[in-house]
Amino acid sequence: MAFKALSKSEKAYIQASLQAQSPLRGDGRSLHQFRAVTLQTGVVPIANGSAHLNLGRSSDESMGGTEILAAAKLEVEDISALGNSGGSNSGGRIVCSVSCSPAAYSYLSATALDDLQHDYSTILNDVLSHASLRPPNLGIIPGRKAWLLSLDLMVLSDAGNIYDALFMAARAALWDTRVPRTRAVEYRPDNKKGGGGKGGDEMDVDTEPQSGLDTRRAKAPAADFELEDSWDDGVVLGGRDAWPVSVTLNLFPGVHFLDATTQEEAATPLRLILIFSYPAGSPAALHGMHLLGTGDTGLAQIESLVKDGGKYALQMYTSLNANLKDEELRRTEKARLRFSAAR
């Protein structure tokens, strides 16, 4: 959405309202209250996983809020050509890209919009492509082939708190992503005599169980693979509980607040973006921290804000997980009813 810069009097009014003894926000929320989040998954049929998220749309509005569309697509990548077949590339990789609709930032020039897209993409890519978050089931043939997961996000409108919305949409799309099952295929010579055999090399699927002590036939390395599933089937990304969420603390001297609107962001001198994950059975992990703005803050305050941010992020994580599980159940039931009707 287009946004006109605030005048000095407008900025002073918003700042005074937020720092008052009884803080007042334009939409009536408390300082630490988020706007409503609406979420749908599976919205892009040709993607392996997708999500549509809106943060801040009023119940009586058909438009409004920060709106993001995210889609994940899997491609087979020849990792032997990357020159690091035994290293970080052996298990697949994730690449993130964010694009912005010009209508969402009509007040920016083309160059400024490119810079904004680059900033968004860099922050998401630095976190989500990190080796510590790489799903274990992106590998296909060790050292040879793996899945390249391209996660593309489109900002359709920006009504504030864009970083938190981007990470929520990314987490939803990755949660929805299904990886097709694969079966290794090897090539071995056909040494059979007679029976019409041609004696040439054949492609065969190695499904015969072998003992580790059996040296009569060494198992040949897999040369290729085939899909066991269609693109609509498959298994969820491994470790999907670990996908992180972002919480942005908007800072004034002595006070911070969450989920700022665009007007509140324009009046805020400093923002602290904290990115947390909560892997199952492990303590919370801080994956990133960014300070945006012209203000400054001390180390002691940062430590306190990180602790507070962890609490807010856990609440967001828990709420988003519940939303994603409800959406998953809804889609499963819808598919079951469609299958029953087709019989």
C-alpha cells in the first residue's frame, strides 16, 4: 500500500500516544498484541507447498493488511557438478527469493524497490538456507543428486510488520511442502545366457535384500532414481518443527511494542528483529538478530529485549503451529470427502 511520510506533528502524536502511561494505539490494541492472522495452505496447485497469509485484515474488509503469497518448488540438482559432493551440498539446499508488487510500494522508485527486495531476500535466505535447518530428506543419491528447494515469496501489500509476516508465510509454505519419495536405480550388466537376452547393460531397481557379509556380488552405486510418488504425494520436509519465526520489537526509550502498522513504523526510530526456532526436544535457538533504524541502544538493553523477544516468539510459534495443524486437518477432510464423492 502506498504510504505518505508522516509530518513532524503526526510523528510526535504517535510517539506520545505509545509512550503514555496508558498507551494508545490507533486500532485499540495493547502494546504487545498482534493483529489478526488469516492463513491458507495449498493455494498454488503446481507448487510442492504454498501458503497465503494476511496480517491485519479486518473481519469486515475484503482487502487490507500485510498480504504475502509463498510457494515452494522442488527441482533435481546435479550436486556432483558443484564441486563439493561430499560437503554441504550433499543433502540438498534451499534458496529463498522475495519479490514485491509495485502496487504495494507505489511510492518507491524501481531502483529502491529492487533494493528492498534484495534486503528481504537476504535476511530470509541467510536464515532458511543455513545448514542447521536443512531438511534431512532433500538428498536423493549421495554425492550425485539432491533436491533444490526454491522458496519464492511475493509481497502483495504492506500494512506494516513485513518481516514477521514474511517468516510466518515462509514457515507455512515449508510446513505444507511434500517431498516425493524416490527409489535408487542402478545399472548392471545382464550376464544371462539364452532366454532371448541381448547381453547388454540393463537398468534395474535393486530391491533384493543383501547381507553385509555377502561378497558374491558387490552392490553397485546408484546411477539414477525414479519417483515412487506423484508430485501431489510425498512426505513432509524433515524437521519441519524447527522452521523459525520472526518477532520485531519496535523500540522507544523505556518501551517496546509489537506488530507495528506502517504509520507506527514511520514514527519508530529503531526496530530489533529477532528470529527464533523451537526444534522438538531442544532449547530455543536464536538464528538471527537485526537492528533497523537510526536510533541506538546498549548491550544490557539488547540482552533484556532478546529474552522478551523469545517469549513473544514462542507465543507466535505456538499459535501458528495450531493454525497450520487446523489447516492440514481441513484439507485432509476436504480431500477425503472429494474421494468419497468420486467413488
